[in-house]
Amino acid sequence: MIRQNEFDRHLLEQVMPEGIENPEPAENYNLVVIGAGTAGLVTAAGAAGLGARVALIERSALGGDCLNLGCVPSKSLLRSAHAVADLRRSEDLGIRISGNIEIDFEAVMNRMRRIRAEIAKNDSVTRFRDELGVDVFLGEGRFIDKKRIEVDDLELSFQNAVIATGARSRILPIPGLEEVGYLTNESVFDLEVCPEQLLVLGGGPIGCELAQAFSRLGSKVTLLEAEPQFLSREDPEAAAILHESLKKDGIDVRLSTQIESVTKESAGYHRALLKTAQGSSEELQFDQILVAIGRAPNVENLGLEEAGVAFDLKNGVEISDCFQTSQPHIYAVGDVCMQLKFTHAADAAARAVIQNALFSVGPVGKKTLSSLTIPWCTYTDPEIAHVGLSEKDAEDQGTKIDTYTRPLSEVDRAITDGRTNGFVKIHVAKGGDTILGATIVAPNAGDLISEIGVAMAADMGLGGLANVIHPYPTVAEAIRQTGTAYMRTRLTPTVAGLFERYLSWRR
């Protein structure tokens, strides 16, 4: 993280201030939280707001990945990149721009840093310490035993503890990678110059989002994915639509391709040896390489062994459905233990942990991970959003489903906007209208998916969505139209015949 510019200095003054002294520990805490990313911040703030005595420990900057290295900087960068794309396709709307579109990469990055510093007040040490009443400790937190944690030579005793240390970029042992150097989400936002030739390893959400962003901002981008499909958790049709969009942006997408080694060359350029699933090899030149091949949980140096907390280096801390570790009074939440590594998933889980740790006795009244309806979205153009079961999930589980799809090419607002490459797809239980899952591919899919999430949480069926009045014209109308398609299936030939005879009798 660059400290020389005014925006990052302002950021660090709030979330990682220099010279701050840790407080004198209380005699005993209701809750000690290790890690001040989303999961830890929500847990600490919520528990303190309910009257608990809370300590929060962070070894780096409050805000964690989301504020400093993830959601906030990446979405700020994407906004600038999408603006470039809007300008480039403006001629389709009858608007001609004379001359070239000039991209000021330094200004783009400074905008991102300014926004990050502006939002940082919500996660600041001052807010948590002075406004919320949380004892904030900056330093390495480590369990001494099952009831005590050490930080900066201070001992904190607790009734309950929460491990919320998050995750970091996973790095493969690729020959030559360390010598060449590489970017991750922890360093890519420090760039001052846009890479000329960017090689992106990994076709997950981070890889796809940043590949598209840097391509639109001027890089020649190659995206490598070892599997036959990037975004492997997504509907294949959704991934195929994004594949075409990335190609239109000039991205060279290589599926079923692995990197064998990298070689450092002169003049700032390097070479990568690629190998396809068919066995063919190719060399590729690049000046920057971004590694986005997954996340590794932060479980090292926490004293988990001393506390008797079970964990492994691949999956992180082991938890029950109630977020309890192998020590029932020690909980874990967020990326350090959960499969879905999203900010909103960590937020929702943290709220459940507050109830479980402070107010539940035994199993009574505990909230569970399995009961949470957690959507997600990849913020490419178009966005891909999902909630619940996919068709593959249903097949793997032996769950019979009916699927209703509305292409955006049949939605009036999408047609007027010239953004018809997408769909709304909703899965229901076979023969009924209970919504089991959905995928949306659209410019604002991340906003649209929440309507389906609300319906699922409220046990509203697809037939109920058909009766929800939507403003016309909106892309969200596609959701109602899938409900209408379901309702048409209720009109069987027998029912239609009865209606016809009844209406004939009324004439």
C-alpha cells in the first residue's frame, strides 16, 4: 500500500494510525475478536451495541480486504473501466465522439484511492474506540490457551472469542514466479502505470473483473483458466455470455490452459510457458502478471493449537453449522472458515455469531450457516448474479427442478438500452413454484438478484412474483415475466376447457 500520496496517508491515519497506544485490557471480555475485516468489524460493533464488553485485535489495517484491497478499490476501478466502454459504444446510440478516448490511468487510480479514504471513516479506529466503545488493539493476536489471547505483551481474558482473520491470495509454486515478481489483489491497486501486456492467472470473479477492467483501461490482457470454463460455479450459459463480452473487449481468453513457468527478461518484459489440456505449448510475453487463483485462509501464528481449535491450511478453521469451532466458546466467521468468501456473506454470518455467542444457551436459539440465503455477483460487464441452487447443484443432489428463463432480448427496457445480451433464469421445485435458485446476467444483475433473494427468504413462490407489479419499462420486469411463464403452465387443457365452457355459459 503506497503511503506517499495524500489519499493513502488519509486512509492509514484512520485504519492504521501510527503511534497509537493499545488500551489497558479489561479484567474479562464478553467477546474478543481477532481480525478487523468485515466479519470482525460487524461482530465487534454489533456485540458492543448490545452492551457487551468487546476487544478487537488487528495486525494490519482495519477494514480488511474489502475496504483496502478488495471490494471498494476494485469497484471504483471497474466504474472507470465501464465508463470507457460506454463511450466506445455510444455510436450505437447515435452519439459520435470525435478523436480518441484519452485514459488518464493516474487519475483513475487516484479516484479509487480518494474513494477508499473517504469510506474508511466507517471502519476507523476512532469510530470503533470512541463511538462504539470497543477496545481496539493493534498487533498480532495469539491464543495462549482456551481462555486467553496475547497481543503486544498484553493478556486478554474472554468468555467467548471469534476468529475472523480472513484469507489471502493463494500462490502456486510456478517456477520463476518469485524471481519475476507478481501482482495480487494486495498489490494491484498500488500500480502507478497501466501494464502494457497483463497476464491474469485465474478465471474466478477477481480474475475476470480485473482482466476486463485493465483491458478497457488500455492493457493488452491474456486471461488463463485451467478449467474448461471460467467462473466454474456459474451457469455455463452465463459464463458463455461473459466469454463473448471479454473477447469483444480484446481479451485473449485461454481456457483449459496452465502456466508451466515464467522467465525474466530484460527491458521489463518476461515470458510465460503455457500448456493446454491437449498438450500443446506456447510462449507468451508480458510485463505484469496478476495471480488470482483463489484464497488461502489466514490460520498461521494464531496459537490455534494452544487453544485446541481444529483447522487445516487448505480449508481454514473447522466450524459447526452454528459457527462454533472444536472449542464451543470459540467461534469463527468469514473467509477464514467459510466456502463463500464474500463481504456480504461474512456480514450475515457475523450477525448470526453475535446471537450464538452472547445470547444462546446450548443449541437453543442458535442461527445456522445452512439457513442463510446468500447471493453473489461477479461485477463484470454484464454482471452475473446467482442465488440458491444451480442446475448442476440440483443434478448433483438429485433434486428435480423446472426452469423458467426470460432472455433480455425479449425485455423492452433491455431492447431500448441496447443491452440485450443476458437473461433471467429461475429454478423451482418440480411441479410447483417453490424457488430453489436463480441466475441473472444483466448490466445490473447484482441489484436484480436481491428481489429473488427476498422472495426465497419470505417463502414466496414464483407464482407470487408474477403478481408483483413492476414499473414499466425496467429490466426487473423480466423477473415478473418468468413468473408469468410459470402461471401459464397452470392453465392446462382441462382447466382451459372449463374456463371456456363457463364463459360461454355467461354470454
